Amino acid sequence: MFTRRRALALGLAVPGLAGLAACGPNASGGSGGGGGEGGGATLRLAWWGNPTRDENTTKVAEAYEEVDDEVTISLEPGEWSGYWDKLATQTAGGDFPDIVQMDEKYLAEYGERGALLDLADAGLNTDDFVEGSVEVGELPDVGLAAINAGLNAFAFLINPMVFEDAGVDIPDDTTWTWDDLIDTAVKISENTDTGTYGMTQMGTVQGLFQVFVRQAGQDQYKDKGAGFDLKTATEWFDWAKKVQDSGAGPDASVSVEDAAQAMDQSLFATGKVGMTVAWSNQVVAHDALVPEGVVVLRPPSMEGSASAAQLWYKASMYWAVSAKASDPEAAVAFVDFLVNSPDAGKILSVERGVPGNMTVREAIVPDLDEANKKAVDFLESIEDELGDAPEITPQGGGQFEDILTRAGEDMLFGKLTTEEAGQRVLDELESALG
């Protein structure tokens, strides 16, 4: 079931990656591609997705085979739940696909073990990418380990009907603060029927946690370790506790139940919450569930200024090429087509996120529906306000969402103080990072 928490996080551990130690430049074996008919290249393409993504990816592969008839694309679609287990097994066995769809949480896991080709060194053209969108695929000592297949950013989603029913104005997202957010949510809770709340409980949401610590001058990671201190983690949980204690959001039991609901059964989708959070590539899904459509806002800031929000462009997912691809030149050429060709962009659209390549983006925007344009408009509205790109999640960091959730829920249920919750997050993250 695609729950609200899974939509926000997709934070699963990657088992079996110890086998990656055997996939470096000196390992034996290689990707299972090879010569196609007539001596051309056969490239294996692996991705996780859904029926729409599968259809789009099949079509774009077929389009490329018309562009370069010496290349055959062998398709290996999968689902998130089994994708990483399979990829780890393939890697350990020297059977890594030539081109893979990659997630930020695991980019370092593969890149730092020598599994991925440096795309910049291989000649991938990124000249038309918006500033700040290429760096999110770079790893120290590796180079450009992956190129984003689409961009997103963290956002607040508003159900305008809940605001209207409560007689509360939608905030100005260029000036609101974290206290303004709670004050607005409290008004909604007070002015609506019992069981309707101003906001979801956001204290266990990794993306918003990272926004918060970045605004405090820190970040989720620094030098492959925790990038935040106990003081800031405690302040985060203080704020989350205030959401619950003030009535701005539901109590712990309702919050945990809501996080486990299918997206279409969530409090937000059913009109019982005025505000929730999501990555911007999830705007379309939420928009379809809210009768009047959603309004997309920036997160609040500590200073009450959009320029201090410290947002960043996150790759919704990446394309990466195996360091041992059967035909590296052909594999990079195919990735170049995926990210730089307007024809490919029109097929893929924004299902994987808003294109980082501005030429491609401009080519597809006129054909987008209103919901997809909301996601594009939001990314473009924050372009001049972005902070520095954060450090890529280090090896072991894929566990962070679960760590934050466990500590946050125990705090909300009264099992931990806010400081104890902050300390637990730091201790468990340190253990996960090794």
C-alpha cells in the first residue's frame, strides 16, 4: 500500500551491499550487456516505478532505438520494494545493469564503492541544466556519479476548502515563520468540527527536519557524519511537541494512524487537515485527491523571509551508468538522450520530476496540465532563494527516516523528553553511519 509516510520517505535499508566491495575497477566480470545484432550495443536499463513510468520508459527506449539503430535497450522494470535487494545481488554477482535509476539515499553506497561511472569525465553534457541541479549528483573523489532524472523541492500543501470553512486566510509563504504556521493551524482546529486539524504532525518527516536544521545553520550530514547537534535536534522536537500540545495537529495515536493510511484515505485527502507536507513531485497525486486542488507554499523560515528558507533542489531520482558498462560510450549517449533531448522529455514528461535541463523543460511545459504546472511553477519560484546543495546521504544514512520516526513517535507518546529524543536520533544515526 502506498502510504503517506512511504510517499514522503521511501526510506528502506539496502541489504547485501557488502558485496559492492567486489565491484570496483579491479573486480572480475561486468555488466551483462554486450553486442547487439550486427555488432551494435545492447544496454540493460533498470528502474523502479509504476505502470505510467513503465510505459513512458518503454516508449523513450523505443524512440532512442530509432535515433541509433545500432543500440538495443533491454528493459528491466521493477518495484521499489524489491529493487534494491535485486540491485545489490546483481552487483555482488558482477551483473550490474548498464544504466540504473538511482535514489539519493543510496548514491554514496554505490558510488563510493566504485560501481558508478563519472559522467562528467565520460563527457555527459550538462550545459543546459539549471544552476544547482547538477551538483546534487556529485560525490567527493568520485565525480558526477549520477545525473538527476528530475528535480523537486520540499513544499507545504494547502487544502483551500479547509481554510475557507475555518474562515482563515492562507498565509504569505514569503514571510511566515514556524510560530506563524502553528498559530494558523490552531485557528483552523478551533474553527472547525472536532476531528479536523490545521496541520498534520510533521515532527517525523525527514524532509522538513532537514529544512529546519539547515535554517539553523547546520544540515542533516557533514563530512559523512551527523551535521546537526543536540541543541538543534531538541529544538526540532520541541516544535513537534508544540504542534501536538497546542491542538494545531492531532494527538500521537491519530498521527501514527494517519501516517500509515493510503494516500487517498489520509486526513489531508479527506478534508480533515488544512496543511501537510510533500516533495513537489508529489503535488500531482495530492492535487487529484483534493476537489478544489492544492495550493503549494514554501516552508516557513526562522527569520520570516523566503530568502532564509534554505531550500534546495533535490533529485527526485537519478540516472547512473555502471563503471563496468558493456559499452560505456553507448550508455552515456543514451543517458544524454534521456536528460538532454526535448523529444525524450515530451515522452517522459514530469513523472520523474521537473527536468533540470531548461531546454527540455521549456519544450514540455506548454503541454502540461494544471497540476503538473503547479509543481513546475513552485520550483521556478524558489530558484533565486536556494541554499547550498546538501551533502549526499552517506553510506548507512538510508536508515535516517526510520530513526527519526521512532524517536519522534516515542516523544509524542510521552516515552521520551524532547532532549532524549534528540540524543537518540544522534546516537542511532552515528551507529548507522558506522
